[in-house]
Amino acid sequence: MHRLARTGGTAGLLRWLAGRAEGWAGLVGPDGTVLHAAARTAGAMVPDVAGLVAEGASALTERGVQAYSVDTGAYTALLFPLGVPSPGVGDPGAPVLAVVTPRPVAAGLATLLADVVLPLSLCLQAETLERKRRRVDLAESRGREAVLHLLMTGQLSIAQQVAGALRPRLPDPVRVCVVECSGGGRDEVARVCVDADGGRSWIVRCPVYARHLILVMPAEAPEPGAVPPDETVAARVGDCVVGVSEPVPLADTATGYRQAFHALAVARELPTRHARFGVSPDSALVVGPAGHRWADELLNPLLTHVPRRAQDPGSQELLATAASWLAFSSHATGHLKVHRNTLAARLRLIGELLGLDLHRLADQAALDLALRVRSTPAPACTPEPARSGSPASGTSRAAGGLDAILVRPAVRDWADQQLAPVLGAEETLRTWVRCEGRIGPAAAELGISVPGARKRLTRLETVLQRSLLRPPSARYDLWLALRSRDLTAAA
């Protein structure tokens, strides 16, 4: 009995009791509602079990006794209330153990049922507490996920208010860390993360990737001799992979996440299973005031959009949808908690408002850059004279409008830095970008198999220190860098 209580819980005990009684065993509410049940064999039925149990439970509640039995011609129902009894009276709200057994009742069965009440009651209480704990954990997890979503969409003040209630308070500046765990190991890795940094990091279970944990960590350097928490996690958990961003302001958490995700792609190929993002300026930092004016002009129809109906998405919701889709592609449904048809409808509306074809990589890159520029403070510098560049065939109006920005010296330097690791060996990268970031068409154009193309791109991830195959992908920055190089070469 006690072994079953430890290993099988309520269900195991009830199955064992049904076998001993050669009938039916279950837990019922005071009104006769069956909460848990087990029969001696699968599909075994006891005639009028519902009537017997309901009658007995009702009588037990009304009379306030510690045991009750109901007899029919062929069966006997034995009922014992669970819970801690008061002198002479059981808990009227407690479930009732009910066993229906053939007549005559086996010798010692009533004593056995009286003995099983305590372990069964403890099992039920433990299972109830565990369900409540899981609900609390789920509520806290959803709250932390909501805070991360607010940070990723730039709603800093609201995120800080919610985080202040959940604890710990959000640090500023931060490093963002993405930990890729094995199977169902996220909970255990989360405990290791808490131990590693004393609970100072904001830990979120990624709503998009089921194996990822996202840590928003304080950016200050550890004390001399201390090991950074991200390195501790990589060392202590043998099958996890860790990618870490540069120090960024809390308001730039979305940038930190992209950096950490790119570092994660590099870390998968390293024996240490740990990598920090390499020093590289964000494209939004080099476009200058002219780039900010271009981004404002492109996004203005979206920023000023007023929905026709109260239930339709407004401008802020559409901006969040665009940012999530650009970052996570089809996985944005999990990030935004919307149906795929809702996501598709919003994307159609965004494309119509902005005059973009969001199926094209050129327009995706333009929109992604505009959103990042909008979330980046404009630099206090004198704008350079704009130089027009003729759009290449196949580029859209939005991508063509970028040309004057992409030929700026700062942007050209940024592009050279992005492409320097693959200089002279750009064929695979250019083909993949030209094929809209799709492996199948790129493999066909290169004359190799799809697995071969995937292997090449995986090697490029290590060389470029960027994620290419999984979103958030560096394909937008790479399109911008290649376009800038082409414009410069054609000038």
C-alpha cells in the first residue's frame, strides 16, 4: 500500500483496491460526482455503480458518519470519507473513497479500506498541491514571457512595472543569453542558471523554441576569479549550448537577443559549446539621419494607421506583428499567441499599407532595417548628401529607396566588415540570398544536393558568426551588405 502511494499515487492505489475488491474503486465528491475511478479489468462494469455511489455519498454527507455501506441484490458499496476527521464528524467537503464489490463482502475488506484512507488522502493532497504549483509556475512563466515580449517590442516602462512585481527587477544594461537545452531539460537548466548567478537574471522559457531558455543578465563583469554565469551553465550542463550577446541597454533587448541567437549558431560548432557575439555594429547605427528620415517615411502609413473597427489591430499591434514575423518567420504565431490565419491577415494588411511585397527578401530586409532604425536613437551628426543609385532589376520601390542610404561611406564600411570573412568565396552566399533564402532553389542553382547546400550554409554560419538557417536569421543584413557592395561596384 505504501509502495503504491510512493510510486503510483492515487491512480495506482485505486487500481490495486479494485483488484482486491474484485469490482470498482473510485473517489467521488460529496454530491456523487466521480473524480477518479478504476475497475478490476479494462472495460469492467458494475451494474448501477453511479446510483450506488451517489446514494451512499449523499447519505454519508447527510449523516456525518465515518463509514457507510449500501447493499443491492448482488453488490455492496462501501464508502469512507477522506480528509482529517473531527471528533465524530468527517470533513463534509472532502472526497469519498467508494468501493463496489460483489456480495458477500470479502473478509477483511472493510478493514483494508479503513487502513488505505490515510495514504490515499495524503496522495490526493500531494497531487492537488502539485497541480496548484504547476498552475502557479505556468502563471509566472506566462508573466515572464509577457515581460520579455514587452522588452522585445520596446515597451520598457510597462515591462519594468510588471517585472518589479514578479522579481527580480530588470537590470540595465544587460547581456542576453540563449541556452539551448536537450529534450525536456529546461526546468533543470533554469535551476542551474539561478544557482550560477544567485537569482539576479531574468529567466524566460522561450515561447518560440521549446528547447531554449532566454536569460536577461546584468552586464557588469563578475568579480575577479568568478566565472560568468553563462560559462558556468555551459560547464555544468554537459549537453547544452550557450550564446551570449554584447552588453546592451535594456531598451535594446531585441538587439541583444538577435546577437545571442547568432552566437548560439557559432557555439554549436565549438567544443566548449559556448560563444559570445563578435564585435560588429548594428546596421541601424550606420545609416545616419538620412536613414532615419527614410525609415520614418516608409513606416508612416503603418504608424498612422487607424483601424476601421475596434476589434481590428491598431498600429502598435501591427508593428509588433511585423517585428515578430521578421524575427521568427512562421514561428511568430507562438510568439504572438495568434492563429496562423490571423498572422497571414495582418501581414497582408501591413504589405498593403506600406506598399511592400513581404514575400520578397528585398522588401523584408527594407522593413526589418526600418523597424530597427526606428527603435534606435538618431545620431547627432550632419547628414551626407544623398547619392542616388539605380535599382537593380527585380528590386521593389522600398528596396530601391534604400540605395541612397546603402552607398553612404559608413554603410559601405559596415558591409565590407560583414562580408570580409567570405571575401572571394561568396558564391554560395550570393546564390542563397538571390533565391530568397530558400535552400531548395539555391541547391538547384548551385548544382548540388539540398543536404550539400545545408552543409555549406552551416559552415558559413561558423565563418560569419551568424545564424542563417534558423530565425532570427542574418539574411536581412547579408542582403543589405551585398546590395551595398553591388551599388559601390557599379558606381
